[in-house]
Amino acid sequence: MIAVRRVAILCGVLLLGTAAEAALASVMSDFQARLAQTAWSLQTVEGILRAQPLSQVAVPTPDALASQLTLLSENVSALAAASSSRATDEQRKTMAEGLKGMATHLKDLSALAMHRGLTVTASTLLSLESSCRAAIASL
């Protein structure tokens, strides 16, 4: 009876260890999936921005761009939240690289928006860039 109990305890401990590894893998796979969605959203925003004419006066944000910025904001918030979760050193390094690339792209898009007279959009993009940089610092 004692041997059966020991085997049951050992199986339980092994199961918990496997569940912890799966949880860490899940954090990383969730982060990578959200990063892919964010990259797609950035490409869409860039396409909309490039379709806008150059302007030296402030112009309102088009509805299509506003909706994409909302989606982009949600994705960046989710990335920042995911980066604050428990992860290994290697996973944190991968997250930091992804966030750094995202922040650079956001800064470039902000400059593009400024050249199109979309000052509110540029401000939003710079705010998202700051969020990415803050998430990197928290890693």
C-alpha cells in the first residue's frame, strides 16, 4: 500500500512539473501569436498611411485608419501584458527582440503619419511605441 502511495505521489509531482512547462510554453506561444497579429496590423496601418496624400496641415484620421489603430492598441496592450508574465530568460530575450522591432516600426509609422498631416495618429503611434519600450524595460 505504501509503494502504491509513493508511485501516486511521484506521478502527481511529474504531472505538475509537466503542467508548469506547458504553462511557460503557452505564454510564449500566446505572445508569438499576438506578435504576428500585431505585425499584420502594422502592415495594414502602413498601407493606409501610404495611400494618404502628403499634407502640411493637420487632417482628421480616416475611419479605416482609426479602426486599425484601435486594433493595434489592443494588440500592443496584450503584448505588454504578456511580457510581464512569468517566462524563462530565453523567452524574455525573444519577447524583448519582438517588442523592440515593433517599437521601431511604430516610430517609423509615426513619422510617416506626421508627413501626411495626421498628427493625432502620429501621437497615438508614439504612445504605442512608448508602451513597447516600457514593456522591454520591465523584462
